[in-house]
Amino acid sequence: MSDKIKTGAKGEALAAEFLKKKGFHVVARNFRYGRAEIDLIVTRQDWLIFVEVKTRTSVSYGQPEEFVSLTQAKRIYDAAEHYIFSTDWCGHVRFDVVSVMLADESAPEISHFEDAIN
């Protein structure tokens, strides 16, 4: 497994634990539809939330949350639409980003941006 894949997997695991501690329930990880993948799908109360996790080990090229491209956002929307219809979800929906910064041996910095992809 490449370092990039390991870093991403670690970030997704940390993000899932972070959201659980905030009262979210993780219902799916790495949900795939076509060419799209949604890192985490979580619920809380009557909200279904599609979460893109962005993990970086350095801010040399910018903050992790700045890296959701328009193409990626469109794919996430397509996959989310499929998930919503396949589960007959009738509540609220939103698209969040969780940023995970892994710098050396220090504790990871995790930030949650609600309704960040629109």
C-alpha cells in the first residue's frame, strides 16, 4: 500500500472517530457509485451527511479542505443522489468536509466544515 493511500486511510479513520465523538452515527465508509467514492456517510437526528475527508501531512500546497475540485464535487453529488434514492431517505441532506492534518509526531489537527460542498 502506498504512503498516500495509508495517509488517506488514517485520515478517514480519524475523521470517523472524530465525528462519532460529536454524536454522529457512521452508516457507510468508502461508498462507491460509478467513478465516485464518498469517504463517509453519517447521520445525526434527521440529517444524512456525505463527508469528504481531506488529509495532508503538510500545508505546503494549502489547507486540506481547499482540495475538493468541481469534478470531485459533481461525482460526490451523483453518488449521493444514488444513495438517497436507494435508501429512500426523506430527511435533510448536506455535504461536509473534514480536514485532517497529520504533522510528524504531533497530535492530528481535525476540523469539520458543515455544508462545505455546494
